[in-house]
Amino acid sequence: MKTDLPTASFGSSQAPTDAVDKSPSASNTKIQTAPTWGKKPTPHGIRMPIFRHPRPKPDRLLNLTMQFLLRQPDPRAQHRLEQAGTHPLLAQLFAARGVKDAAELEQGLEHLLPPALLKGAEQAAQALADAIARGERLLIVADYDCDGATACAVGLRGLRAMGAKVSYLVPNRFTTGYGLSPAVVELALQLEGGKPDWIVTVDNGIASVEGVAHAHAHGMRVLVTDHHLPGDALPEAEVIVNPNQPGCGFPSKSIAGVGVMFYVLLALRAELRRRGVFDAANQPRLDALLDLVALGTVADVVRLDANNRLLVAQGLKRIREGRLQPGIAALLQVAGREAARINSADLGFALGPRINAAGRLADMTVGIECLTTDDPARALELAQMLDSFNRERRGIEDGIKAEALAMLEDLDHGAGQEAGGNVAAISLFAPHWHEGVIGIVAGRIKDREHRPTFVFAPAEDGTLRGSGRSIAGFHLRDALDLVAKREPGLLLRFGGHAMAAGCSLVPDGFERFRAAFAQVAGEWLEPSQLQRRVEVDGPLPAQWLLPEIATLLSAQVWGQGFAAPLFSARVQVKQQRLIGERHLKAKVRLVDAEGVPGNALFDLLAWGRTDFLPDEARIAYRLESNTWQGLTSVQLVLEAVEG
């Protein structure tokens, strides 16, 4: 297998070869037995941890008991949608998610918000058009997640199609850290062929005050394209394109980094048309990049407002029609997904993690190369590497997650409370944890405990790197800002969004952070906000329990801020058995409002749950279709049990 990659990339970083504790915070950890690290590296140089700590049973990893909250559709909006021809079930679901009229459901590209509304986009287009005309060299500096990788791929493909001389460089999570730092600028100076004339950041840069200044000191100009929230000071870049910068009236504040780069390309193409470089007949087809835009948007878990849904819908349409990049096709192949049947969940749970795994364990260059090659064979080779990275990532994640849950039990031992229940926020750290997967683990703990959660691991420079995930009503980046003000010198860097954020701490700062973070959460969150809740769409009428309805639902764009439908039902459990060691399958009858069970038996699947259901329960489920031996039927996928 070839692994030769461009010189603009970083080398991969190995995990620690032992469990030696180099952190002053080591005495704070409750881990009883540290893992040992495998003596033999994997084919990709990652030493896998062999965890000796007892692992919780699978049902402990997924707490499904929740309070149900019924979504209430606006009846007038629902009526307007039905009158406009929307299926009655979809009209109910859309109205319950804030859709007011059918115009918000338009999926034609002519309904995209115009680039002129995005502050800095036209100025960026003029600067890039001038650079292309002068033959200047552009260097894209990307982020090491899926949004950054797709934004880089969109930038490379789009700029090259418009005549630019452009290459890329992606920071390394373990050495240079996130964003356009002075260290990354130094690497740009060492590139073969000399320093670039322009640095173009994608999915980063809004916090790179020092990095931009360092680039200027070496005679490089900087165009920042980003979507993250700015800090107190903006970098003094030549141009900033960010919907969240002061003075920007762009309505879609939740657009992903890949979407921002796509908008810059739209503005650039329009500028080149004005200059006579292209006309409507020979201009580059930027819609060919929408499969990449859709992938990055869903994988970054940004809120799917109307504009983002349109971008994702267009990308999914192209994929389903077979008009997709070779890298996307290869990723679908290794993930076992059919392009013709892909949905937004596949982007988020099948393709996105495989791209992200490269940045978590090694080098995101593998992901970017997969998304930019036009050679299907090379794309498949790289996709297989990404799939291997993802398997390694899962192994590391499972071990850390088990230790984290055991740590929570130790912290609450004797308190008479459920793990995590005695605090408003959770912070965890162990000196041997892998920095590349702490964000995923934080998300798993947050989902299970319903608490804002930060997980920390030691970085190569001796500091502590943390990744956090939040719950509704608790703005994570704002919380970090308050912690930084209350504990001067504790946070070296921080940034992010309401629901996800990251930070770096001084080496001995974990206990200070844990106390300060918990205090902020205790002040901001009401007890009711800490109850595990799930919003449901109510019972699904029997006439709609059909494979055709499951297919109709799957074809829609669902995601963050526009949740996939969850239906509620009281069921009688007639049979149940385990599938393998981690999953439950049952046969159930639906019970009507009068308490009468129906005649039909439905399959109910509970992934990650091994404890049996009671004879009768009220559940929340997703509706799916299942084809077996040529016959297609509906199945219910358990998401929660009311309790």
C-alpha cells in the first residue's frame, strides 16, 4: 500500500509507549490500574492500549431511561404546509421543528442565501482574483477534523478549477495543535518551492492573532475563512470571512467551515465572470462540490437551519444520483453503504468518523488526499486506510470510555447517587489517555450522564488538552470564557461553540478547572435542565407504519437542530433475545390509547442494550425499513424508555 503524501503535511504521531505519568495532576485520578500499551505498533504506527480496568457491561454504556417531552407543532404552520402539498406526516414533523411555510423547504440552489450577505466574501473574491491574475501562490491551512478536511478539499478543487496555484498544509493535533499558529507559519516557510504569497485558512483562523502576525512578519498575506466564534480580538488578516464576526448580517450563523469556503468560491466565480475570465457557459461547476459540502456540514454537527439543509439536500441528491467524488464513493464502499440510499445519518455516523479518525490518530492528509484524488483506485486505497484508522480509534475509545465510567463510579462511591448526579458538570482526566479521542469520549459521557462534560489528556508539550461537549442551555465557550476570567493563568487557549469546545490548561491545572467549571455549571443550570429528557413526536398512526413511510422519512435532511423523528408508543413485549453480546431484539405489539394491543407484531431493536425490557413499556423509537430475503418490512429502533 502506498503511503507517500505531500511534503506540506505533518508526520503522524505515535501514542505513548508506556503509561508513565508525566503530569502533576496524576494523583487526582481514580484509576486503579493503568493500561499497558501494546509493544507492537499497528500498521499505522499507533500503539494500541491494553486496558486492564474492568469494563462495564454494554447496558451501562447506554442509559435509555428518560422523561418524554412531546413536540407541539404550530397548527397554522402545519396547515399551510399541507396546503402547499407537503405529506401530512412531514407537515406535522416540520411544523414541530419551527418551519413556518413551504418556502423554508425549498431545495433548489436558486434559494441559497446570496454570497453578498456574507461579510468579507466579495472582498475575498477580489483578493483571490487578483492573486490568480498575478500567478501568486496560495496555501490552504486546514483544520484536522472532517469539516476542515472537506473545506480544504472544496478549496483545492474550486480554486484550481479557477486557475489558482494552490497547495495545502494541515496542522498536526499532537505537535502544532489547532489553527494557524506561529509554528504552522514556520512550516509554511519551509515548503518546497518557497513561502506562499497568501495563506488561506479554512475552518480556523478567527483566533489566530499571533499566527497572522507571524505570517505578516514574513511577508505573507492572510485570508481567514472560519465559522467559529471570535474572541475579544480579531486577527489583523487582510480579509476575514466569518458569519459570526462583528458586523456580519449573514442569516445562517450556523454554516460550517466547508460552507464558508464554498461561499467564498461562489463569490470568486462571480468576480471572475465580471472580469470576463468566465461566462455562464464555461464557468466551473461548483455544484460538483456539494457532496463534500454536505459531508462536512453534517459531520461538524452544526445546526441545520434552512440554508444548511438546502446545502445538505443538494449534496445528498448528487450522491444518490451517482454524481460524487471518487473519495466519497470509496468511503461509502468501505462503510458498506449504497450511494443510491444514503441519508444524512450516513454522512454523520459512517463517513464522518472515518475522515475524523485520520486527524485523531495520525495525519489528516490521508483524509484530504482521499477527498481530492480523481483516481478511484487511489481513493479506495486511502479510504481503506481511513477505515483502518477508524477501527483503531474505536478500540482506544472503548478502553478510555470504560475507564471514564469507572472513574465516575469511584467519584460517587458512597454518595448514594447515580454516577455524575452530584455535580452540574463533569471533568475527567488520566495521564495515559489518548488526546485524539477525548472529544468522542466527552460526547459519550455527556449523552449518558446529561451533564456538560470535559475530558482531558496530556499533550506532547506538557500541557493538558481538553475537549468538551454540552447540553441544551449551557453555552460551552462562554463558560470557558468565565472560567478563564475567574482563574487567571489557568487556560492557555480555548475556543469553540455552544455545544462543543476545546481548551489547553497549564500542566497542574486540572483540579482548578474541574472546580471552576462545576461552579459555573451550578450557577447557570437549573435542576430541571439536568434531567434526562428526550423530545418525541407522539404516536405514529397505524396507517403510517409502512416501509414507504420509513423511506420517506429517511430521504429528508435531519440533524443537529432539526432532529430526526422520534415516535412514542406503549408496547407489549412478547419475545426478546440478545443479538451477539451487545444488542437486544424483541417482538412487540403496539397498545392504543384505550389500552388495547394491536394484532401486528413488530421487530424492536435496541443497539447497545443487553438488559431486557419489562412486559409493557412506553418507548421512543425511530422507524426504519428492513429488507430480508427480498421482503421489506418496518422495524422500530429503540432510542429511549420512559421512566
